Amino acid sequence: MRIMVGGLMQESNTFSAAASALSDFERHYYVVGEAPSDKLGIENEWTGFRSAAAEAGVELVPTLYATAVSSGRIGRASLDELKARLFAEMDRALPCDGILFALHGAWVAEDEDDADGEVLAAIRERAGPDVPIVVTLDSHANVTRRMIACADALVGYRTFPHVDYADTGYRAAKLLFAAVRGEIEPRLSLAKIPMIVPAENQMTDRGPMAELWAEAAAGEARGVSLATSLFAVQPWLDVREMGFAAVTVSDAAGASAAETEAKRLGELAWRLRKRFDVDLFTLPRALALVGRPDARRPLIASDSADSPGAGSPGDSNAVLRELLALGAGDRLKLKCLVSIVDADAARIACEAGAGAQVRLSVGYSVSTALGQPLEIEGVVARTGDGRFRFGGGHVANLEANMGRCAVVALGSISLLVMENPVFTGDPAMYRCMGLEPMEADLVLVKSAAQFRAEYEQLSDAICILDTPGASTANLTSLPYSRLERPMYPFDDDFRREEARA
């Protein structure tokens, strides 16, 4: 059995001022025409593909496997170039018995709301109608009818924070191998729900998503689905065909029961919609948690509205500005770790060098419509090349690249200034620059929930801040204009059946 494998993965945020380009993939993770190296123990979908293939004695033929940090819409030229490079590798790999492909599912181009669907449709056209295609997706994917039409099976992550990349790849591969052998004739069923909910309360080990996954597991145990996926969708997409989705994969003989199961799970998600609401903290309310002698430390404060993992630029200075205004770095003497993306400020601090006194203008270098730069004066404590490896705050052992970066001391506040946005949910980001979160009073992360995979091992004092940004949990504050209506939370007093009648 000869299986073609590959992946193109990026999450988009249509409200973000950041633009995505080919260079974002080349800088983050880019492997063409060969198997992604396992020497560093990177645990992604490819890991699962490889494990399943080794067990089954299947030959994997790699094409292009590339991923990038979340951002705004990708430019058409960059998307076309990525597709061209993929197709060149596909032409070398074809013919094949089946295709395994990793997509995110919430990828948007400047002129296309469904970039993942565009890529998948092109793969289907090139491979032909009879080659089975199984696709892995992030659980924040916005599943479209085009994705359903072009794939034989869709398999999503079951965890958030995401820790099951390899397991998802393994399950997808097993399904594909069974289809190629003729053991199953896979059918997809989709239940699309007119709702979007904050990512901050989509964790799968508690709350409404835990209940939904328990029901999905029970359905699989009853045999009504070979593989069930729940796609809570990342909410910062102003696109058509948006919404929560339940997807089942079944054998052809069980398609009717699987379709009923998808609808059942969709109805349950609708009933649980208000359980996803988020308690947002003002910064003074958050600081009150660390101001007492018996306070837990460190306090992990999430500025999720500026999360690079959700496509925001990471350049907001809103929290830093308020920390300084409240006297956190001098009068209160709270040890705070804060990060910000600002390429010019990082360059100036690095050129000044450790020990230098610097005056910097930091923040809103990309999302200029949201705020003004902040003038600061501090001492450069350390500079670095910005490279570190993730533990569990993202894909384990994957290397991050902050570019040139520096730690600037503003009294007791340590500001990490970097050239490039990275996923910020891993303490390794601060540790690579000599900052230890366990020694801090407050650690700022710019992440909705992925940070919990690592930071909940350090502290149970966690809050989500009420801050401005393209990935805010306050969804009704964002200027959606393309959504099909009615849609929760913008509309609530309607019956779901009427919404899609």
C-alpha cells in the first residue's frame, strides 16, 4: 500500500491586521519532498501517520508539510505558491492508493473564505475521484460543505489544549488504511450549528466540551460512528458558512444512524451554548489576587485578545500600559513577566546590548488602529536569538523563532520584546531568556486556552483579562458583517431549525 502524505496548516483571524505570507511557513516549519525529521521528537500529525504505517507495513510518500503561526488572511500569491509547491510534489508521488493530509480548517485567504477547502478540492481534482482521502483538522476548524464533498473522512483533535496531534494522525491513518483495503466504505455526516462561542471555555477536560465529548464517546462505543469529531470553531472568522460542527464518519451501511448521531450532538451543543460564557477580569481585579500575603503565585493572566495563537499580532501594549499606570513595577514592586511583538524595539534593544539604558516606543506596530505606541525607559537585561523548543504549550519539541529579542527591565517588570510572533503558551518562551515564571507574581500569556497545558502545572491561579484585540472573548464587540444570520451570540431567541430552514 502506497500512501501520499502532506500538510498545510495555518489558522486565520479575519479581524487581525497581521498579514500572512509564504515566509511565515518557511520560518516556522517547512519540509518538502522528505519525511519530517523525528530526531527531535516533534509530536505532530506526521508522528501518528508514521506510527500507524509502521504497524501496518504501509509505505508513506511525503510531499509538502508546512505550518505557520496563526495570522490574518494569507495573500493570494503566497497561497498559490504553496499550492504550486505541493502539486509539484504530488505529481512526483502519484499514483498512490490513498492520501493522508493535515489541514487546520480555519484558513482564510485575502480572496477566499475557505482556503482549506480550496486546497482540499485541488488535491481531490489532482488525485482523481477514486483515491480515498482522509484529512486531519484542528478542533477549531470551520467545516464547510466543500471539505465534506472532497474528503472521504475528516478527523479532528479531541483535546483542547491540544495535546493529541499524533493520536489524531494515527486514528486518521487507520481509517484510511481500512478504506484502501476495502474493509470500510466511509461516509461523512455533518451537522452545522449557527453558533460561535469563546475559545477560552472550550477546554475538553471540563465544562460543556467535556460533556459533549463524553456523549460523542458513548456514540462511538455504541457503534453508530467509526470516528466522531466536534469542531467548536475558532470564533474570529467573519466568513460565510460559519459555525459549530459535529462530524461523524461511518461505513456506508451505517450512514443513516451516523447522520442522526451528528444531529444529536449538534442539538446538545446548542443547548449548552451559554455555558461557554467567559468571566473576564479587569487588571485591577487580577492584581488583587496577588496583592495579599496569602496570595497564590504566580498569577497567570491571559491577554487572549492579543493571542498570536489566534491570529492576533501580539503587539498590544494595553496590559503593560496599565501595569505601569498602576505602579506595578515601582510602587507595588510586583515581579511581572510581559511579552510584546515589536520588531523595531527588539532591534534597538539588541543593538544597545545588555546593561544599556534604552528609550523605546513599543506596541501597536502592526494593529495601529487599536492603540498608540507606549514610550518606555528601562535597562536591557538580556538579548537573544529568540529560539526555544516547546514542551506542551504547543507541538512538543517544535522550535519557535522569536527572532531578535531582548528583556527590558522596567523596575520589577520584565518586558520580553521580540521580532516575530510565536505561540506564547509555553513557559519555555520566558525561560529561554532567563526569566522563571515560578519566581514571578504575574505572568502574562497571550493565549486563549492552549497555555493551560503547561501553565496549569505551575499554578491554579488563572484569569482571562478584559482587553482589546482581534481575538477578544467579547465576540459581540467585533465588527462581523459576513456571517449568515441568525447566529448565536448575536441572535439567541430563535429555534435552530428555523435558522437553517
